Amino acid sequence: MKPTITIEYCPKCGWMMRAAWMAQELLTTFAEDIYSVTLQPSETNGSYIIYVNGVAVINRKELGHFPEIKEVKQVIRDKVAPEKSLGHSDRK
């Protein structure tokens, strides 16, 4: 079964649009590799966590900054489709 990605975001911080944009990017990039991307409002202030099948793979608070989409795609790729090329978003 293909993996599910969840983006948990803080609605009080106004991060819904960022989460929706990242969801669109992930759905476009990994159209054949994932089952779905879910947006989940968090009850924790300042939260922005990306999960793959319920396992946190990116946490804004732990990083100390918002991850760039390139970084998000690389982490997701490494979990769901390690052989996939990300073109210009791949590591150099």
C-alpha cells in the first residue's frame, strides 16, 4: 500500500496556506508514489510537522526554521521512493 503523508500545521499561526502549497507540491511530485496528503490543524501552537505513515519526518521546531520545499521533497523521496530522481531539487 502506498504511504500517506500528513502535514500538521498551526492554524493560529496562519500556516494553512503554506501547508496547502506543500501538499500540492508533494502530490504533483509523488503522484505515482503516495496514496494521499492530509492537512491536519494542530492543537499545539507553532506546530508544523510532516508525517509519513504516522512517523514524524520533519518538525519545524526541531529544525529551528521552516524547511524549504527542496528539503521536504528530498526527505519524503528518501522515505517513499528512494530511487526517484527529483531533477533540479536533488542533492548536489
